[in-house]
Amino acid sequence: MKKFGFLDRAEAYLQQAGMEVKLIEGIEPDPSVDTVMKGAAAMAEFEPDWIVAMGGGSPIDAAKAMWIKYEYPDTTFEDMCKVFGLPHLRTKAHFCAISSTSGTATEVTAFSIITDYKKGIKYPIADFEITPDVAIVDPDLAQTMPKKLVAHTGMDAMTHAIEAYVSTANCDFTDALSLHAIPMIQKDLIGSYNGDKEKRASMHNAQCLAGMSFSNALLGIVHSMAHKTGAAFADFGAHIIHGAANAMYLPKVIAFNAKDQAALKRYGVIADCMKLGGGTDEEKVGLINCIPKKNE
């Protein structure tokens, strides 16, 4: 964001509006508890009215957790991790998220993922209180992603949409978002990877739609396992990128979940939405997972 001038531009806009600005930089991939606490201390000193988080999922997630600690200084990290148990925010500041990657959709979700590297565990913070007040989904920022990041974030977005549609907490509103996002990602991810600017912009919208879906319908065991294994090998100098972990687990989880008839039917709808063919729902699940029919 700094290299391509977006940070300077955002800072200039705020200053032109008469705001005093302090930057908190250097958020690592998979932000740590220590980073959150240091950022919250900087906020406590500066006392902002608005928190503007810019970048990929890591800085936005980190800023969400900093926001909680800033508003409630006595809150521990363990307190933050009580699912849907946060106190009311916005007593001190509002929150704006500007996403630069096309996958996490954290700019519109009620979630933040923070890593405790001492324990080797990624912890989800889940509460609608941390849903940003303003989300800026500007495709210009997404044009800066390297190809590897396009691939990983794209698979994260596809997993969001599929898991939300098959979730037991789905509803008409989340279904509509998922079933619109899935064919968009199917159609545009490869083009986005290959540098097509229009498809890159479409993917930025699609991941946001998937995010709005899963923030309400929630996710499944693909994500629970991906979060766990993403940090599990840190002691060995290894790190499984979240989108890559999703891509590895998704076919296995689809095959497992499809043993349930309600999930099987929903996977069949997804296959139809993607125009994959297949007669029975079992065949359609195989096509989603690229498993050929018998004798083929």
C-alpha cells in the first residue's frame, strides 16, 4: 500500500478533511497477539475518533482487535475470543476498512483472526460489533496483488461462498450472495491470475459478496482446519498460507459433508450453478471435486 502510493493518498484525503493522522505500520502476515497489543497502546496514546485499516486481511484483522483493546483497555485477549461476547464498541471510535486483496472479505465481516505464536494457534474473534462501519472495495488496490496472492485469496473466496451455502445457518439472503459469487469466481479467477484488470476487479467484488454471505451464514470445517494448520508448523519454520490450506481441504470436506443428504442436495445446486453437468447429486459432487465417473 505504501509502495504504490495508496497509503499516502489515503493520509492526504484525511488531512484535507481536517483530520490529524497517525500511522501504525509493519503488520505481519497472520498478525500476532503482541502486534495487537502494541497497536492498541499506540491508539490509547493518540486517541483516534476513526480507525482506518488498509491492506489485506492481516492489517484489517489486526486493527479490529486493536480497536477492541483501545475501547476497553482492561480487556484481555482471552476476553476477545469469547464468541459473540464482546461489549458494545464505538464508544471511542468508528472503523473503516479498505481491502487490497480479493479473498478474506474482512472489510465486511464480523471476524478477525489473530495468531498466538507461543501456542501455535490461530484464534478467531467473532462478534458483529467488529463489523466495519464503512467498507471501501476499490478494485484499484487489488491490481497490486502478485499472482501467488491472487490464487490463494481467490480460493479463500470460493471456499467462503461454498461453505456459506452449505452451512446449516444459511438463509435466503446468504444463499443469493453465495450463488452469485460462485460463478463469478469460477469465471474470473484464472483471468485475474493472468493479469486481466477487468476480471481482477470482478474478483474484488465477488470476494466481498462471499464475505457478506459467510459473515451471516458462518463457515465450516474447511476453515476450522485451515486456521489450525496455518499456525501449527510455525516452530518448524513452515507456514501454510490460508488460501492454500482451504484449497487442499475443500475437496475432502465436500466428500465428507456430502454423506448428509441436505448437504448433498446443496452441493448439487452449486454444481448446477457452475454448469458442471452430472445427472445425480452424487455425480455432481464428483464433478465439483474433479473426480471422474466410474469407467472414465
